[in-house]
Amino acid sequence: MKTRNTRARKQQRRGVAVLTALSLACALAVGGAFALNAAPASTAAIAEAAQVGSPVIDTSPAIYVNEKNANSVVGIITNTQGWDRSYGVQDRMLAQGSGVVIAEGGYVLTNYHVIEDGNAFQVLMPSGDKVDASVVGSDSALDLAVLQVSEQADTLVPVSIGSSESLKVGSTVIAIGNPGGEVLANTVTQGIISALERSSVSSSNTTRNVAYIQHDAAINNGNSGGGLFDYQGNLIGINTLKYGGSYYSSTSYEGLGFAIPVETAYPVAQQLIEYGKVIRPQMGITARTYEGPDDAMNDYPPASVCAYTINEGSAAEKAGMKQYDFITAINGERVKTMRELTTLLDKFKPGDTVTVTVVRYNNVSMMQNNYNDYGNYYGNWPFGFGFGGFGGYGGYGGYGSNGGNGGNNGNSGSYVTDGTLNVGGGYTTIDLQITLEEQK
């Protein structure tokens, strides 16, 4: 069934629930009754306790995970700041979300869509206090951002970094976050890994393919940016999406949550802390997905990424790329979409040289019309609905802005000349050696 996913922001209902990026809520962990270093009771001990009528010891790992991360999960409050003649500077809350303490010094990792539209931010601390926070850096391409607090920063404890690569389907996971905002702060839920490497999940909140962790721990609007932990309390993912149902059906679903693996999120957080941005390579083109047959035909370009403009002086121009070249492979690996191209290029560094295979037609003409590029136009429908945050709960609302967001790997092409491309006169397949440059 065709599905759609949405970011957890904005208020106003438009449509049915789908893969929902979970904005709205802070995330605190609360203390449990299980000692930090307590080991699970043995089967023999449980049996013996049962025989003598004593209560069976609670061996749930969620107790330990909750206590271990009591000072490692916080809430994010996103405001827009304005001025009123009568009341002066005023904050209006846009959304709430969750965050995890990712490094010493008060650094908190969350989702980009949680802070996307704000200009004033607060962190709900484990103490219950709200302290001002600033944005260190953000990455809309992978829906991640880092905030920093100064006040009470020494009370925050960075999470232990785990590994999603050691997980198996059926592994126990614990989610910590604030579904619904402050009123439901400190919510802990437990479930299992339902599936791994769900790269087929497409969402408007990223412009790269993500191999999501699918799990059934209860997460809802407000859990965005909160942590997904293994049974030892190590961070294995950042909760980001929830499946709500098919676009064509009113049926709703539960127990289908998705988290960005820590192997993807943690390196991004490190770069945001160090550089304020993610350093990515680019070719220096404005491009978009072009639908077509698998293989090039005389009158039909192949499924590929079409280079609509070549930036003057760019790496692509220096390597000999031409306007309307159809990119079909990077280092021999087939690419058909912008997501595939950008995801593949992200594996390299500026200065690396890659072999870019293009199909070039002898004759190309276009019947022109102007509208948003394919990525932004189609990326926002039907997958671009937001899921909102106002007053703590929110509802459906406005179109997402990240559905396409990538005229190229780093060079946005919000508006491009578009129309029907007519090709003919034969074609040539060419390998270009392009030394990638740093994304500006």
C-alpha cells in the first residue's frame, strides 16, 4: 500500500496519519526502583521466591535504562520571538520535542524538524527547570540538530553510545521521550526491534536515504529527537518517524516507529559541534530526478539524475559535464534518483575523485514552463504534511518543506526551468573523473 510520512510539527489538520516525524515533546527520564548496577535475577532465584510466596523480582531492563539516563534525556521547546507594543518581547511556543545529551558541555542532539521554524529555544532540564539554549548547528538533509545550554550544563550526563549493528530482530529496546509535551514528560516505553535497515522508508524530513531501525516501543507526537536505547542503556537511535497508515486508507496503525541509527546520527552530531555544519562534497550542479526506462533509448533518457545547470567554475564543469547530461552511476554504482545520488556522494569527502557515468544525447530540446523543481514539487505531495505543535499537542498541518530540497548535493534548485525534454540524434555514454568540492 502506498504510504506517506510527515514531520511532527505544525497545528491544523489536513489528511490522515502517516509516517509521522514526532515533534511536540520534551524527554526526561525518571528514576526507577532498580539499582544502577543490579543484575537480573536468575531463573532459580525467581522460582525460589515464588515457592515461598515472595514477590517475583521485576527484571525489566527498562528500569535500569531509565535510571541510567535520568540526566541524559531532556526536552526541547521551540518558540518564535516577537515584539508587542504593550508587552515588549514575547515568546510564542511553536512546538516541543525531545533531545539526548550527546557530549559534555551541555550539547543536546535532537531532530531538525523540532527546531526548524523557531528563533528562540529552551531545554527542559532533568530538574524541571527551563533554561535558554542556542543552536550550534543543524542538518536538514538528515533531520538532525544540536543545541547547547550553559546554565546547569554540568548536571547533564552524555549518553553512552551503542551500536545498531549488533542488534537483531526481536532485541529489546527502550524509548525515552515526551509524547504530548511537558505534561507527559519522562515517558518510558519498551518494545522490540521489528526490522532493521528500513531504507525503503521515504520521508519528507530528509533528502538522503536512511536505514531506519523499526521498533514497536510506543512513540507519539513529541518523541522526536528522543533516544532509543538497548537493554544496557546505550543509545542506538534517535526516534524520528511513526507510521500512521496508508494515504488511501483511514485505517490507523500502532507500534510502527522508526529511529535514525546512532551510526548515522552520532557522526553528524560530532561535525555540528565541531564545525557548525556537516561537511559534504558536491559536484556543483543543479539537478533533479528524471524518470525513464532502466536503459537509455534513442528517444527516451534513462532513469537518472539530469544535470539542468552546471555552475561556472565548478568541479563538474572542469571535468567536462554538460547541461542535460543524465547521471546514471557513481564509481559504477547505478543511481536513478536524487536521494540515491546524494546518499552515495555523502560517502566521499571533498577532494575525492569519483567516476561519474553520464548519458549525453546529441540533440536535446525543451518545451519550457516554470515551476518548482521535481524534488520539491513532488516531495511535498503527498508526503510533505507536517504534524503540529502548539500548546503541547498539535494536529495535522501545512506542507513539509524538505520533500525535495536538493536541486543537487548541496546546491539548492528551488526554481528551475522545467518542461518536457526531447532527445534524439543518438547518445554517448561517458565516464567523467570529477574531483568533488566542499559544499558551500
